[in-house]
Amino acid sequence: MTNTINVVQYGLGPIGTESARKILEKSDNGIRLVGAIDIDPKKVGKDLGEILGSKERLGITVSNDAREVFRSTKAHVAVHTTSSFLEKVFSQLAHCAESKVNVVSSTEELFYPYDRHPKIAEELDALAKRNDITIVGTGVNPGFVMDTLPLMATGMCTKIRSIKVERIVDASHRRLPLQRKIGAGMSVTDFEEKKKSGTFGHIGLRESLLFIAAGLDWHLERVEESLEPMIATRDIKTPYFEVAKGQVSGIHHLISGYNNATHSLSLNLKMYIGAENPHDSIFVDGDPPIDLVIKTGVFGDSATVAALVNVIPLVVASAPGLMTMKELPVLRSLGS
């Protein structure tokens, strides 16, 4: 990489702040943090170093004016970490595109938006191509463990009959927003009520399933999905709060897709406080069969940040348009 890539951090929540730290560490690898955007009045106007807990000023002032930040910094890429839901962030992504800034986003619904939001996907693709930039959604899940990695694993097979992916996550040491998102500490009644909103629990499992199917050119004729609470069998403490025995400790989210009983996909996610034997596993029933296990599992918070940062140069080098991880080169670490 010969040219420096100017990067703006768009969103300074837990993932965004850690992303900013990692981008600062990668200055020797051709990327430079030049701006920061957030709408929180407690952060706007402050030096980013203060937000990151640094004793030194970075000379980067947090702003709530995205267009001005892009203009003044001559940004090439926005690392976007504001929300899980595509409709909510569409205007933010459009501002990036209209400012001719590439986008790497952790928005889960952006990972594979063609099923849930086909019109938005079409509009984003047109905006990106018109402004000669690339937009991609990525992360750990969705983004890698339950979709990109299983799809890559099929590359060793001449024939595939089914794929089963299981992810067991002990959420005890994950960030507070995630623990809240999976319902930890709720009553079962409250869990069931929140579930009705369609915006609760893990976002992106359907996107992961359809991403794999699209990558294999499988037309799924039937998709079955369930979301159930995991119940604490003992009192459990997290760094943030306590989960009492009998309360919800997290989620069991299962989705399966079938194609004429010829092919099948199954993604099984259990994410809860105090999970035993956390791991990620992928089994491809194919010729030859592929059986992969990541012991203890991939730690989601740091892996999400790694995915966002490592994909930056790939996006800059990509053709314009709305892309998914299957259209980009193989993801790899950006230096030490």
C-alpha cells in the first residue's frame, strides 16, 4: 500500500471507540484517522483523545456534521458503527456516498440487504456507483463466523449436501449494549413482548443464511426461524449487573433453509450469560466433508473491530457499488 487512506470514524459507541483506537494503531500500515462523527452532545466538540481516555490530545474534534467532516478531512473511508437497522442509517450512508467516501459499516442488516430491504439496497448501489465509491457491511456475526467462513469452507468441496453452523457465545464479558440486546436480566414475559417488535435479539442471522445460499447459488424454497429465551439456572454476575436464577440469560436463535430437500442450511446461535463450552463450529456435508471447530469461539467485540479495520484497504481497491463480503478479496490482517 503506497498511498495513505484517510479514515473517519462515524459513531463512537463501544465498537466505534475501539475501532478508532485500532485505526490509530495502524498508521504505519497506510491508514490514518482524520475525523470523528457522533451525535451525542456529551462527545461533540471534544477532542477524540479525551473520548478514548488518552492523556494526549489527538487534534481530532468530534463533530455532528458528517458532510463538513468529510469535506475538511478529504476522507477516503468512513468506518460506520451507529445502528443495526438499515432504514435508520440510510441517510447516513447516503451522506457518505454523496461526499464520495467509501463505507465500511457494522450495520447488521447491510451485510446482505437484498431480502429485507431490496429498494434501499438498489438505491445504495446506484448512489455508490454514481459517486464511484464502495459500500460494504461486515463484522464478526454477521460478517465472518456464521457466513463468510462457512462459504469459504465449501471451496474445498466438489459437492455439497448441507451446511450446519453452530455458535455458542458466553456473553458474560461482552459489552453492555449486547447483553441488553439479548435480554439478559429480563423476565420471560418481557422477553416475549420485546420479541414481537422484530428488532430484538441478534440481528443478522437471516442475512447470514441468505448470504451463504446466494454464494452457492441455492434457491431456498423454505426458511424456518425461531427465537427463544435461554433461562439462567443459577444467579450470575456480569461486570454490569446480576442475572437471577429463572431470569432470561440470553437467546437461542435458530434459522434453517431448504431447497427441494436436496440442500439444507442450518445456523444455530446460542448467546447467553454463563454459556458453557463456548465455541464456533462448521460442518459441511460434502465431498469431502469439512468439520471445523474454533475452541472457545471468536470473541465478538474485538473481532468485529478487526473486520472493520482490516477490510478498509479492500474496499478502497474494490469496484464501485454496494458489495458483500463474497465480492471482496479474502479478508486478512492489516499488518501487526
